[in-house]
Amino acid sequence: MNLPGVVSLQFSRFRTRPPFAIGVILFACLLWITSSAHAGSTCTSTISSNFNGTAISGGNYIWFNAHFTANGISTTTATTIYLTNSTISFTADQAYSVCVPNAQITFSPSATCTSTTYDAASGTWITTTPVSGEDEVFLSGVAFAVPASFSKVSGKVTNPVTWTGTFSSSASGVSIHGWQWGAAVYTAFPTNYNAANIKPGHQSACGYSGNSDHAGTPESEKSYLVAGAGGGGGSNYTGGWSGTATSFTTCTSVEPAVTIAAATSTILETAGSTPAFTLTRNQSGTAQTVYVQVTTGSGNAMLGTDYTVNSPATASGNVISVPFGASDTSKTISITPTDSAMSANESITWQVLS
């Protein structure tokens, strides 16, 4: 999201060689993090369901997928719902606990159809859907690679199978309705989830006009569907649905304080100099990307012309993207100025955009 107001970290580059100090200014950034929920909180929801008796062979994949609807969504401003701390538990030859990717679903007034993508760097499904609503909005999904050891129990899973997750939102008064999950077996499934072309909605999915498949259908993998888990094969691409969870109100997300500070006390204006800054947030719990803009006294500094950026950040033009994993509380990023690309005493400002 773009934030009102920007506070910067600023320093100067000199044509001479002496070092100089970097000034530090703090900035509060609106990164939505799941609030702490006590035991039994309505922010956490669990649905148990049963698999059918069809044997599941080792080497196949169980595609777990879920969808939902929501009430209390603003029609004028974007509202984002988050799924975090989500796991699927079951027993076959042993007890399994499958980590489910986080999910970030934004109900946007400007969206005209529903789309989704999987961000592998943060392990998050990112979905955008119209505020007008959908009867099935894709929530999250995970492909479980069935091990050969399933043969010890003749490919059978002991019921029930349980999916648990924590729901939060960027606005108060948002309630979750109709969330349920399914599971289907495929003989092949890509490790790159985006290659599976997961259908993001039932009625309003972008690019799927006339397609009546349920949300969560892996459109590119349908030919690999077989019977098992919650489905009987055929055209049951998501598996039969579990029961529907009782409606509940989400926790409202907490805005953690984020600071930007110098990570290097002095910088020499020489080739290979690497000025650095550290972004620190006082809470973790969900993956985020923070965007930092680099500007100079004469305008925006451009990647390749004025500087290069060092890992783990990436850059495009004059914006640096800094990835935060769910457990990360800080990231230190450095840039390498391009020698002689700036005038004497010209300043550089680093601005947190979101």
C-alpha cells in the first residue's frame, strides 16, 4: 500500500575522500501483522473432515485447497484479510502436520475480477477480488507429496483430517463466512504453484469466463486428477467440500512500528563503497515486502546509473524491494554507488514507501 507522508534517511556524498556521518530519522510503516490471539480466540478457526477410503499411492500429490466469503467489507476502500499460522493435520503411517502457505486476500474497489499469485519468496498466496463479492474466493492451498511410506497403511489416511488457521483483517468488523476446504489427488503437481494456474474464484476469476470450475481448481493439472482424499476423480478437481465453519469476526491486525536507521557509521565516496541501512519492525508473524525509494538532490536515483543494490533486496528503477519473511524482524540492505555519477555534496534520500 502507498502511505501518506514519507520520512527519509539522508546522507551526502563528497567528491573528496574523507568519511562523514549518516543522519537517522525514524519512520512508522503500516505493515499489517496478525495480532496476538489467546487460546480459544475466534481469530482461529478449525475444520475437520474425512477422506474417502480410496488408497493414495506414494509419489502422488494431495492438493489441499480452501475458499471463503466475507462480510463487513468496505465498498470504497480496500480491505485485506490474512490467513497465518495455518496447518493441516492427519495420520497415515505416522502423524503429519503440513504447513499451509500464508494468504493475503484484498477486496479492492478497483478490481473487476478475481486473481491470485503465489509469492514463493514469502510463501504467501496473494489474491485480489472485487468488493462486490464472490461465492468462493480462493483462500490458500498446498500440495502434499505423498511419501512411499503410505504403503505401510495401504495408502489409507486415518480420519479425521483437520485444517486450522488464524484469520485477521486490516479493518474492524470483518467476518468470515463460508470457509471450507477440499482435497483431491493428482499424479503430478508443479513445485511452482503459479504453473498450476489455480482458479482464484468461482464466478469472477480473471480470464475464466464461462468456466464453472470451483475456486482452487489447478487448471493446468486437471488431466492428472485421480480418485482419492476427498474426491472421486472425474471432474471433482478440488475434492468434496468439508463442512462450513461457523461465521466469526476476524482479529483486527496490529500496525507494528518500523524504523529505518543507518547500518554504516561512515562512508567513503569511492568505487565499491556500500552505504547500508537497516529496517526493523517490532513485530513479526507474516511475510511482507517493504519498498524503499532512493532519490538524489537532482531527482530519483536510478538502478544501474547511480547505484546497484545488494542481496537480499531487489530493485527496479529507483525503488528497492526489501523482503521480510514471516519470522523476520529486521533486514539490512546496502547499495553500491556508481563512482563519479553524482555532483559534489549531492545528497541521497532513502524513503520508505510501504
